[in-house]
Amino acid sequence: MAERKLAYIATISRLDKIPDKDRIVYASFYDTGWQVIVDTSNKVEDKVVYIEIDSILPVKPEYEFLRKRCFSEKYNGFVIKGMKMAGLISYGLVVPIPAGYEDKPNGFDMTDVLEITKKEDEYPDLPAEFKSPFDKFIDWFCKKLGIKRKIKKVGIEGGWLSFAQKTDETRIENLPYLFSDDFKGTPVYTTVKCDGQSATFAVFKKYFFITSRNVVLYRKQVGQAMKELNPKSKYLSRMDNFRKIAALYNLPRKLYRTGVIRSDVVIQGELCGPGIQKNPMGLRELDLFVFNVYFPKPLSADNPDHGFTDVFNSWDGIVDFCNKAGLKTVPFIEKRKFDWPDKAALKEYAKGKYQNGKNREGVVIRYDSGRDPMPKALIGMSNTWSFKCVNDDYIL
């Protein structure tokens, strides 16, 4: 199954006329804030399949109408993008519901049914995992003796970390209920969304881990990681971006000793710099900007449904932790009340520039818990009480 719904059944709630256009209208939907330009054959209360931007549709006859604007040789499919037409931005695509799914409810996941995949950030290819001379010797020795080397899977489950959460913030368009009176005045803080590579670094059960958004790249005992990943390593120039930033900031040692002594800890941030996503921030060197710090807690009687209870730090806690560890946070904007009247006002707030003058990706908004742990995510939110609002100028 897909990790996130990229396509789902939706019902058209409204069709707005577009000045000087007779064949197209601007569609809105129940239960979601996305809006799409569609042809006039669509009517209010029609059920359709809505497909989000950054989705990749397979090469099939029914999607050939997309070839001119959307086909990508790299992905061998049709990449759905945000498009501006008649002064309006179309956020995605609408297609008819395939036979057999007409009676499914709004929100029914059609991602796998339509064989849709997600366009991931354009990361440079990662080299093979760096191995120390000791690791190479062990591999050679096992191969010589015909022994299959067994590597402990501490902290790994289903191909990723068993004790951490992935870093994929929900877009505001999927949380339209936030503009109800129930959330007016909620304390929040806002930060700039940096455009780079999502990275997770962690110490868990005396192992040090590095992951990208979806792949575990490194797992070694803390002592060994301290030897391999430090600023004085002679292999620094051979390391990929993830290991290099861990070494430059001496993360195995700092995470093991900073904050809560000998506690399991996870930090998550954005790797930015030359060679990553065309470096929109214009940085001269690779750097890490932290946006999450939390401490995994074991299963307890109060938490019978999950393997770990994640105690998230507030923004103040993140700043304190990063100051002690000598790390940078994502750029802070402000603390304020959630008082945006609608999505349009928040989309306007998300606009802005990085320091070099290029359009920023947008903003991330999180509950401001002061110095208390972050509250649980609301319905539809990925991990914590937080979400992102992407800058329309960046989308285009």
C-alpha cells in the first residue's frame, strides 16, 4: 500500500466561472482545500478522482492527453504539477472514477488502484555505504569461509526505523477544518521551510543511525560510529552528504552525550547546500537545519497500541538542545496565534524569499507548547500538531 494518499475519491462542492473562458471552470471539493481547473462537463456533486501534485501517473492510453505538458523520461510517467491558467493555479488533476469504484466514499484511496507513485525530491545518487577497513576485513573473512555475515537489525522494522517517524508534513490543503472557530487563537510558531534533503540522525539502544526520508543509510554501534564519523576522519572526502554532515558536526558523540544524558534521541532536519535541489538557498557549503528533536520512550501500559511513545520537544526545547549541541535550527519566523481567516490568507503568508532573494519553499506551522511536550497530531496530520503551507510562487 502507498504510504500517503496521492489520489482519492472526492465530490465537487463548487464550480466557479473563469472570466472569458467558456470551456473550463474552477472546481472545489468537500473535505479538502485543493482547487483544480476542470472542463465544463463536470458538475457540482459529481464524484471524481482527485490526484495531488507531485504524483506520477503510469504511461497508459487514458493519460496520453498529459504527454505534452507532463511526460518525464526520467520517471517514465506523467508528473502532475501545479499550473497557472487564466490567472488561477490548478493544484493537481481530476479524472473520472474507474469502473467498480463508483460507490466508494469520499477520501477512498485510489493511489494503488491507479498505479500512482510519488515524485521524490531530486537527490544525488548515494554511493555505496562507506566501510571501514575493519568492516572490509570481516566481509572478506566471512566470504572466504563461506559464512553469511549476520548484521543485527536493532532499531529497524519494515525497512526503516522502528522508533522514529518519517518527515513528511501534511499540506494545509488537506486540513481545511483548521479554519473553523475551534482553532482560532491556538498558539503556534512558524519557521521557514528549507528546500533540501530530509535527514534523520538518532541514537537508540547504543546504536547510531542515519536515514534519508525513506532509506536507512547507516547503523553502527555508537562507539564505532564515533570513530568513523568525526571531523578528523581521513575518509571525510569520500563520504556522502549524510555521513559527511554527521562527521562534521560529530553527531554520534553529541547525540549520545548532549541533552538527556545517555538517553535515546532523534533529531530531524534538512540537508541543504551545493548540489542539493539546485541549492535555492544559495549556500556555499553543506549544512544541516534541525526542525525536530524527540526522545523515543518504550511501550507502556499507557501506550498499548504503539511500540514507542515519542516525546517531542517544543520549539524552545529544540533551540536549547541545538544550542548545547552546536547545531543550527531551521530559520525561525515568529510565535503567534492561529488567526488566518482562510487558506488564501495563509497561502499569502507562506510567500517570501530566502536570504539570497529566491522564492522560499514555504512555511511550517506547529503548535507552540512552550516548554511542554508537543501535543498529539490532529486528524490528517502526519506526525505532530504541525503542517506545511507551500509558497505558490515556488510551486510554479
